[in-house]
Amino acid sequence: MDAGAAPRDSALTEGLLRAFAVLLLGVFIWNVGRNWWADTSRITLLLLLVTESFTLALVLFARRAIVRDLSPIAMAATFYAAFFFVLFGYQDTRHLAPEWLAAIFQFAGLAWQVAAKATLGRAFGLLPAVRGLVTRGPYRLVRHPIYLGYLIAHVGFLLGNFSWRNLVVLVVLYLAQAVRMQREEAMLRSGEQGVDYDAYCARVRWRIVPFVF
């Protein structure tokens, strides 16, 4: 098992982590809501708000992990992936596609996320951890379908809100996501379910995008 893995956190630590997530969510809602209210035709902003709010809401009700990866690299990647949206710029952006087309991408990504997260249930979490092995539903297509939903939605957001700043934020995000995927898979291979997970990986080759990665 990785040296960064640790036993179940105390209730106080768990509570503090979730309270911090709520605080960041509040800041995010205020910032995106303010920009959307200034121009309610920007549906992509509204869908971004729904997407990230849903993600962080699930964190509040997630099952506590038995073992989680608390290594510095896992924590840094997870922190960025959880709160990257505070770095977005919403002014002085331009459309690479019509707002309605960008919104379709975002809605499709959100729908796929909901399906994947509903399949995962309370096993959902942020830090790489052992919460059980799920192989049904969207997990039959790729090993990390939630990340695929994020990717589709973020493509839509960028199509409707392009700036070099937003592009850099998302490039760094997917570098962080690659780290999280690797650490998550290492955690799943480290426990009693390791043999089952190896068999699952043999059946489902692709991590996030079929035939690509």
C-alpha cells in the first residue's frame, strides 16, 4: 500500500473538509451567479453552476472512505480539481460556437455525470480512496466515466466562454485529473479487491475517452 495512504479520518477532520467545500461552493455560487445575472442569455454559465454545485453537494453526503490517499501529490491534484473553477474568468471571453451549441455540450456532459454519479452512489468522493468497486452502468464503457462527463461539459463551457486564461485553467485541470486517475487506480489495486480490479481493467481498457486514453 502507498505510504501516503491513511486510515479513516476522524469525524472532526471529515467535518472540517466538508465545511471547507461548502465555503468554496458559496464563493463560487456568488461569483458565477453574479456574472450570469448580468447576462442571463449565457446559459453556459448557468449549466456550469449546476454541474459544480452537484459535484460538491455529493461530497457532503459521500460515505467516509475506509482508506484514502493523503500523499501530497494526491491532495494537490484533488484540491485543484475540486476548486479550479474559482480561477475562471467570465468577462472578456468570446464564443467559439453559438451559445446553444455550447450549452448542448454542457448539458450532455452534465447528464453523463449524473448517470455515472448515481451509479457510484455514496461511494463518490474527491480524494483517491477505497470505497468499493463499481463496474456497472457507465463504468462498462470507461473506467472513469465521471471524468468523461466533466470533459464533455468543459468543452461546452470553453466553446461559449473562450479565453486563454480559461484554456490554461482547463489544461492544468486535466493534468491534475490524470494524476487522480492514476492514484485512484493504485488505491484500488492495493486492497483486497485488487484482483477484481485488474480483471475489470482487462475488460475495460480505456480510462476516460474510448480508443484514445
